Amino acid sequence: MNTATNAASTRNAVAAKGNWLARLRALALHALNLHLQNCAVIAEAHRRPQ
């Protein structure tokens, strides 16, 4: 397993315990991941010639 999978497993295990801070952290990390993916798509679109 890679580090990202391990981190996700740990995050999910902690969030399952009902700790709202852990759930909030997981949500924030997910939102950040989506944002970075969106930025990558926009950057790729600008990099390609018209």
C-alpha cells in the first residue's frame, strides 16, 4: 500500500469514531484535493494551444 492509501485508511478509521474534528479535517482534505484537481484541469486547458 502507498502512503496516500494508508493516510486515507487512518483518516477513515478516526472519522468513524465520531470525532467531529477528524471528520472536519477529512472534509477539508477532500475539498483541497478537489480544488487541486480543478486547478490542474484549468492549467492543462491553458497550456494546450488553441
